[in-house]
Amino acid sequence: SATLAAAYALLTENDLWTNVAFGTTNLSTFLNSFGAGFFTFECAALFTSAAIYGKLDTFLATHHLIALASYVLSTYREMSHFFAIAALMLEMTTPFSCLCWAL
């Protein structure tokens, strides 16, 4: 459903298209917050798995931590919502992939 909401935002929210750097809408703010929550969950699953199994994929951890910081900054600073939503669509095509690898 987040993928559909992201697609809807990119297709219908004119503010995102007219100013891709600083354009924001209520939906884009919600989706960025959702992205931050998604990466918070993924980081928790990744580090929990590392604690249990004693093995941490540093590249995956780096990816998740940078993505989490990006979504938090994008939401807090109210910028780059267009690009954050586009990236969210890419990430949400494989939901919970980190959790599946841990299991």
C-alpha cells in the first residue's frame, strides 16, 4: 500500500513536480515518515539478527543507516520529498527483505 501511495503522490501532487528540491505536501511528509519507520524497522531487524547470530553485513547496515538518516533529514528539513518518495517506491518493492534473510 505504501508503494501505491507513493505512486499516487508522484503522479498527482503537482507541488512535488514544480519544485523537486523543496516541494512538500501532507502526503509526501507522511510517506517520508513512513520511510523513516520502515528503515528503523529494518535496522532493528538487522542489528537484532547480528546480535543473535554474531554476523553483521556492514554494507547492508551502512545502506540502512544512510537511508534512515536521509528520510529523517528529508522530513525534518522539508526538502527532497520528490526523490525520497521515488526511492521509497524502489525500497518497498521488496518489503522485509532484511528480515527474510535473517530467518
